[in-house]
Amino acid sequence: MFNYQAQIQADTATIDQRVSLLPNSPNPFIEMTLLWFRLPEAADVTLRVLDSHGHVVSTKSGRFAKGENHLVLKRADIREPGIYLCRIETPFGSAGRRLVMY
């Protein structure tokens, strides 16, 4: 017999050990946006914003606490309106998400 409770606990444990890049707010944005992410433990984090050609247009890094954190991305960090890929890199893995700046 399949134990659903055990499977839910196993799935939750797996999720808790990975980095999560949550939806930024606002998206699309004009002047600034908050990039939310979740870490399973305190760690050094690097955030890269890439343009549609794969070129890095902005990099931010720092040490962040376990749990939910955020970085502020300003218009001056990117300069040109468009669609970008936001990529967060940590010792626990990486995650990406699209950003739209008007």
C-alpha cells in the first residue's frame, strides 16, 4: 500500500534542500523590482542578469541567511528595456526566471 503522508514528507524534504527563485515583484517593472529567493542554509549567492543574447548585463552577490531573502534590481543595473533572464547561483544549485523591464 502506498503511503501518501511519507511521500509528502519526502517531497517536502527534497524541496527544502534546494534553492528557489520566487517570482519577482513587480514584473514587468519600470524603475525597480525585488528578486525573491529561498535558501535551505545560509550561503554566498550570485545573481546574474542576462540579455536575450546571453550576455551578462548585471551581477550582484552577497551572503544571505537561511530562508527567504531578496535583492533589489534597479533600472540603472540593466539600462535598456527588454526581456531578461535572471539566474541565481548558490552552493545548493541554481535557478532562473524571466524578467521584463519596460
